[in-house]
Amino acid sequence: MNPEVKQERLQSRLVPEMQEFRDNCKTLQLATINSHQLPTASYVPFAFTESGFFILVSDIAPHGKNLQANNNLSIMLIEDEAQAKHIFARKRLSFEAKAEFVERETNLWSEGVSALTQKFGEIIDNLSNLGDFRLYQIQPEKGRYVKGFGQAFDVNGFDMVDVVHLTEGHVKREKEQAAN
């Protein structure tokens, strides 16, 4: 089959699947970087629009402090353990990303808070009016979609185009190495 046709078929099948997966998730797993350049793992509820992911984060939380100092992060959406066919092959979508602080009283602020309110209700009105909560817009860059064993795909940006199927398999352990 022509590689371009194969790519087009793969993309037309996977992009809607990844978008549905994203839209059914409620939280992002975050890996942020602290002032000592060490990673911090956390999670946060999110909303997604055409402008990207939006998160509302307290400056008191470690990941909130980290985002103020360094806007590079990694995000991951991951399938619920109870829904997974196999615990070692949970569906996941992860990206290297940038988080941009969104100023209050801007159109982007209104878009993000509105999307979060639509998804999570009145708690967003309460949190967004607290002085220590900041809104961030996350712009995904390169990423990976894993839908099961042997089913990993490189993706670019939140529009998730340029899907590339990874064909390199796992390496079996040699008996000589196992004996050592």
C-alpha cells in the first residue's frame, strides 16, 4: 500500500479515537519541574477547547509554584485502571507541553473559565475568584498515544495530526544476560 494512503487511513482512524479519549477524561497527570530542577508529579482537572487545555491551579500547590517558575511540563491522560483490559497496557496520551499563564479579564480567561465551568460546575466560579488560583493554557507539543500492547503512535500538537505508528518492538532478554 502507498505510504501516504496508509498514513491517511491511520490518521483518519486514530485522530477521532484520540479526541474521544481526551474528551472523556477529566484530569491531566502533570509532571512539573521545581526550583531545584526536580520533577513533581500531580494531577489537575482540565477542560479542552480549540485553544488548548485549561487548568486552574493554586499558587499554594507545589505544581502551581513550579509552573510560575518554569512553564515546561509533561501531561498525560490515562485510562482508568478499572476500565483497562490489562493493567500493563492502559490507554494513554502524553505530551511534552508549555503552560502559559492567562491574565484575568481577558478573552482567553473567559474562554478557559467558561469551559471549566461547563465541565465541572459552580466550583470553578468559587475557585476562579480566589486570589491564589491562576488559569493556565497548556499547549501540547510532541506526544505519544498508546492504545495497547504494540500499539504506540507519535503525535504532534493538540490537533493530533502527523500520527506515526511506532514499529520498533520490545527486545527479548538473551539467556546469557539472564544468567548474570
